[in-house]
Amino acid sequence: MKKRWIVMVAIMMLLAFTAGAVAGSTSQVIQATLAHDFKFMLNGKAWTPQIDGKNLSPIVYEGRTYLPARPLAEALGVKIDWDKSTKTVIIGEAPVVVEEPKPEPKPEPQPEQPKEEPKEEAPAIASADDAAKAIVKAFAPVNAKISISGLVAGMVKVGAEATASIAADGKANANIKGDAGPLGQSDVNAPLCPYSELIYGPEGEALKVVAGAAFADKGDVYVITVTGNTPASLLNMLNKVNDKATWSEVKGTAEITVDKKTNRVTKIIIKNGTAKVKTMLGEKEATFEATFTYSY
């Protein structure tokens, strides 16, 4: 004979693992029968549901028989689990949670960068004339160190050590300390700088200095070799070495070195210079050499 019980139980408790697992607002009070006389056969053999070694009796509710899920699943060899956070009985493999792909952040719009104006390329330098034009265009205030040495009539030593400059407005200035042997020494200032026509310009005068010159591209520098052309600034410089000597018919080979990066003259060397020098003793032949070093 069945023993009937009025049982306070949640529907989910019929499938749950512990009495406290189903507490919550979804619980419902029912009236059911605890059937102690029900028997079970599993795969042709008698089987009694158990939890923790204790026999269980099924519950009959509205004509249906209920057993806890765990002992039945374990008897059938089916994996079973309980997700307390979601109050879910999991029979078999747990569902794979597929995470929704997170949308990639949209890049912040970048302010439009101003377009650079194309730089005007400097004209190629392939001749002495090209170099002369570029030198005048690249002018910057300059200082010069000057050294001159020579012989008059093959025996009288003449020479000078000097400094010179060209300012931003083109004004030149030099301090010349000359030594002409028996003609005496000098220390004068003069408004000049050797080869200012090429370094400062104007362009037409610069082109006269390099007329007929040879041109060579030598790595980091251009070399302009001028024979015979004597700028007025050089002649004026020689005439300031001594006020008792006047130079004329000045000739020689000038090797002009130009820095490629700046298009500026850095050194001029005069070799095999010749001239006529007039003194109180008459006009004599002279030879000389000179070096001019420029810094900006």
C-alpha cells in the first residue's frame, strides 16, 4: 500500500541535486505521492535509484513518475552536471559558449595633413658658368685668411698676411700686413676682398672670372681651374702690399674649390703667378703664389 505524503517541493527539485538548489521565486507548492513500492528495471536488471548510498523512491504527480536526474543519468552512463549560477541541469556535454565577436574600434578620423609644396630642385651644375651662378646665388657673409709670397727681380722677397671679409650688404674690408724687403713694411686697411666678384657678384662679374675655365666634379667639391683671368679685387690686394710698388699684368693659374653642399667657395690657390712690379728702381718681373681660405 502506498504511503501518501503531502510534500513541499519545487518542480526543479525533482531534477536537482540538493534541497537548497531550487530556492527562489520560481518555486511552486504541489501535492504529490511518494511511491515506495515502485520498482525499476535497467537493461533487464533490477535497479534502485540511490544518492549518497541512500535508496530513493519516485514521486507520482498528475499521473507521471519523477526521479532525481543524477542517479538516472549516472545509471545510463550519461554525464550530468549542475550550473548553480544559472540553475541549469546539464545532461551530456555542456554547450559551447560562442562569444560574439567584438566590433573592431573604428579609427579616429585624422586631420588632413597639409600637402607639401614640391621643392624646386636646384639646377644641375655641370660647368664653370653653372658653378659661378650658383656661388653668387648662395652668397653668405664670409671671412677670408690670405697668404701671399713672391720674388721681385728674382731676389727681393715680397709677401703679405691678411684677413678680409664681405658683409651681408656686400661691403668688403681687409687688413693687410705687407713686407717688401728693402721697400719696407706696411699695415693697411682697404675696402676689398680677393675674388669678391665671384663670391658676391654680380653674376656678370662672376662669369668674367671663370670665362674659359676648366670644371671638374671631385666628390664633395667642384674644382674650377682658371688661367690668366685676374679679377680687379686681386690686383687691388697686391697693390696694397707696399705703397712703393705697383703691380700690373698679373697672371697665373687659380684653382677654385667649391663646396657641393653649399655652393660656396672654400679655397682659392694661385700657382705660377707672374706680374710686373714697378718701383723707384724701375719695372721688374715678379713671381708669386697665394692662398685664400674662406669661412662662412
